[in-house]
Amino acid sequence: MSQNILAIAEQIEGVFRKVTFEALSEGRRIADQLGGELNALVLGDNIENISKELGQFGADRIIVAENSALSEYLPDAYGNVIADVIDKETPDVVILGASTQGKDIAARLSARLNAPLAMDCVAIRFEDNNLMATRYMYGGKILADVMLNGKPQILAIRPNAMTIASAAGTGVVEKFEVNTGPTLVKFIEKHLDTGKVDLTEADTVVSGGRGMGGPDFAVIEELAQVLEGAVGASRSAVDEGWRNSSDQVGQTGKVVSPNLYIACGISGAIQHLAGMSSSNVIVAINKDSEAPIFSKADYGIKGDLFEIVPLITEEIRKLKG
Amino acid sequence: MEIVVLLKQVPATESLIGIADDGVSIKTDDVKWVINPYDEFAVEEALRIKEAHGGSVSILSVGSEKTVEAIRTALAMGADKGILINVPDGDVCDGLTTAKILSAALKEIPFELIIAGQRAVDDDNFQVGPATAEFLDIPHISMVIKQEIIDGKITCRRTVDGGTVVLETLLPVLFTTQRGINEPRYASLPGIMKAKKKPIDMKTMTDIGLDPETVGKPLTKIVSLKTPPERKGGIMIEGDSAQEKAARIVKILHEEAKVL
């Protein structure tokens, strides 16, 4: 059963998201297993130069949809163009990163194409010729195996869940004639926090909770900085107004699965644990030795975070020379 | 302004979730059911828009009869009426099926604005809002933290990874809510009393012109549920001083866990 796969790339200001390479690598793996082509689709303006890079992750053809109307992500313009490409390419599988943008595209596309969608999946496999996706539900409390029937099967993969593998693809760049069709949504302006590592893609996340006692997260930020990681927060820290809601980790915030998660002054409410328990290594720092977070952490430190965290930052600085 | 809020009843986020004997659904006995938190933001935002622009707020749900409780809570917050498309327990809807049912129901309800939560915290599908907009052939804007409506035009600030973007479109539109958009009000006692008299329309799929046989065949099927591998508490780092503990944890993370 040969399967042709289309991976939708995501670039911001001419830089591909890490999850794009993860989606391509996973797409390559499926294509190799079943004997099919992996093609990549890139949308944007002035993107032809960067598009070649996707060949290094196994793309056979790289379809470039370049148009000034695509310089910013707009759900209707992007939706129309992607649907046109799918119409022409008739892929069996569409794979993309479950970033904020990717989730938005995947959802709208599933309705447009009346196609099955596995959102935010963490593993993909074939079973009796059927694609099976594993995904979390209930904010990380349950893992579900979902079977998809229909074509194309849309897989939105969770950032940081799948490995990036270099692979030689043919990497031929070809242009797609863009017609954005009727669109109603207009871009007005954007505000991006430059230099900030995105929480869902970060290799390390350092989070603060009620134990922070106030909006001063300097010790957390410094530790995150030496680790080139991102800063997260528990729901109570967000509810107190100490951090922006975009920093919230948990069932009603973001679900993260970094290589290293450091929880500082977080007691470990079930809705927070749901959002970070798929991290590779968890370290918890808390004054209260009875805090539930210690029962989920690989390493626990009982003590005052304001004393311990700066010392850890210092030790890591020494280590990194 | 005629506003419709898409609302789902879900297990409260503090609930422990267990797997039922059939292996593909969850145990519902001890679950506390609430309005999906993101839909609560949607109800609140709809009420604020109504307060500013006049009009009415209708609550539209797909679910079992039990969902009436959640709709009643939204009515107690101040919404005007409820519509429940009754899908009996056990009839499993995936996100796309739910969107098909909602959009069929919306063809009979006048609206200029639809507000939904960005996702339901049970399925975590992020799918129903944008898919419903697609079926209705109207634009959508996801994860909105601020909106303004002037002369039939809506301007929304939405969150994206690493920042925010401002988008604009014409009504009718569907937008989904993101945390930070508002603080939902509590239902007041007079609100609760009034809600008892507010109408809730119960409809079946056939009532809204759908054939349950064809709509009810989801393209995705849950074949098994399991609980994620239980994390066990690990090692407590001991030491005579904070300095010693800090040095020890960094050494372990570097040499044993190899994450530094």
C-alpha cells in the first residue's frame, strides 16, 4: 500500500519551526515504510531560498506557494491554497506540526476535505493497513489510540514528541501557482516577543507557581536563560496575575514535553501535572516535603527556591564554562 | 446582535479520569461535570457583547440530556435561551461529526456572531470551532484575547506561538476564546432563579434534518484508551546546605540524566 505524504511546513519570518522538521522526519519514516513519496509544501512570501533546506529532511519535492498575500498566516487564504494543493497532489496523508497555526489549519481543512484528523498526536503507526495515531486526551490524563478512515488522513503532530532525522530527499523545488480565492480575514498587525523560546518547543522549561509569592520571576528567568529554555507558570501564578496566561502549563494552558522540566514552588495540582508529565526528566523544588509534585518528579529538592534556584543557575554557568 | 455560543459539558479539570470496562470510554460515575472552561469564557464574552450592543445570547450544545445542567448554568449567567441537540450517551461523536451537527443546527438559528472555546478540555481536539465555521462558509479567528465590533466589522487580537496578532473581518464570524479574554462571572441567585424559566429547546438529529445513520459514522475511531505510564517519585536530593544540594542536582542532571 504505497502512500504519498504531504508535509505542510511552517515558517515564521523566514525561519522554519522545529516542529516542521519533526513532521518531515515522521513523514519520511511513514513514506519509507510503505513505499511512497514525501513532498513538502511551504507557504509565504520570499521563501524560495529557505525552502531548499527541507530536502535535508527527506522531502522529494518541495512545493513552494509564494505570494505577498501569504506573507502572514490567515486562516482563509492559507486554507484555500492548501486545499488547492491537496486537490492537485491527492496525498494519502497530510502531516503538519500541531502548533497554534497548524492546529487552526488542520481543523478547518478536515471540514473542507471531510477528512479524518488526529490532532496533537505523539506517535503514529500502521496496523492492518490502517493508520493509527496515539494522542493525549483530558489534558494528558489519558492516552488514546485513534484509527483514521478516509482520505487524506490528517496528522497534526505535537511539538517535541517526535525525533528529527536527516535524510536525503530529492529536494526538487517547484512553484505552485497561487490563487488565494475569496478571502475575508485581513491582517492588521503583530507583536512577537523576540528572542523568547516558545514554551511548547523548548528543550527545557522552568516553571514557577504559588511559591513564587509574587510577580518577580527573576530567579526563574535567569535559570531558563542559562539553559536556553522557556519560562512557564502554574495556573495559580497566572490567576494571581503574576504571569501572562500564555505562560500557563496545564490542562487549561499549554501541554509541554521538554527534555527537562523544572518546577519551582509548584505544589502539583492534577491539572498542572496533566500538562507536564510527559516531560523526559522532571525536577521539583518545593519548601513542603509533602507537596504532590514530589511524587511525580524524578528528582526532588526540599528547600527555599529563592535560595536554591540561583545556586543551581550558578552551578550550570560553571559547568558550561 | 444575535450571538450563539457553542458549549460543551466536560469533566472538571480537577477530576481524576478512569477508563471504563469497554476500554474506549471513561468512567463517568464519580465525574463532576462542568461547562468547558474555554466555553465559559465564550459565554462571558457573549454577555459582554450583548450588554454593549443589545441583542440576545443563545447557547447551542450537542450532547446527552445531562448537558441541560451546563446549559442551565450558562442561562443563570445571563444567556437568553438554550438549544440542545440530543445525542444519546454512547453515540460517540468525533470533532468533525460534532461540527456537522452544530452547523446543521445553526442553519435554523439566526446569528451574526458565533463564539466557541478554542478547545474542549476532554477531547483536546481544537477542531470544532474552525470546522463549524468551514461548514457554514464563514470566516473564523481562533484564540482571541480581545475583540471589538464596530459597524459590522470585528477586530480581534489573538495569541500565536510567541506573541499576538491582530486580525479583522466582517460579520458573520466565528471566533474562539483564549484564556485572558475575560473573567467569567458567577451565576447570581436571581440569575439562577430566572434561568429556571428560560427556554431550552431539545432537538434530535432528525429534527434538524440530519440522518443519524450517515452523520453518525465518525471518520476517526478511538480503538483503545490507556492511562499514561505512571511517573514514580524519584530521588530526593539531600545535602547539608542549599549549595550542596544545588551542586549535587546539577552533577546528576549532567552525568546521570544527561539532560545538561
